[in-house]
Amino acid sequence: MANSTSRADHVRDPIGSTVFFAVDYDPTGDSISGPVTDYFTGINASMDAQLLGKYKVGVYGTATCVPR
């Protein structure tokens, strides 16, 4: 996570732009409610703590990964 946000700073992405994180497989409901949710909970907590909302978090993955 730190590498992606430092890269966003390096290329001067505007405040409020989105940093995407990948889910590189087609997860099932159990995976989404478990490890995938845990993954993004950690990413959001880290981004909020370190960057105070400077960037948004995006998901790069299959349609099953998109919050509804």
C-alpha cells in the first residue's frame, strides 16, 4: 500500500483521485465476505491513518468484487 500511495504522490495525482488495488481472481461469496473484505478493510484503515483521506480506494477485479 505504501508503494502505491508514494507512487501516486510522485506522479502528482490530484488529491481525491483513486488508487486501485487488485483482486486478481473471481472470488465467491465466502471469499468476498472473508478475505476480500478483510483485505479492503485493512487497506482503507491504512489509507485513512496515513493519508487522512487524500486518495480514494478503488477495486480492480471482477464484477463480484464491486460493492453493491
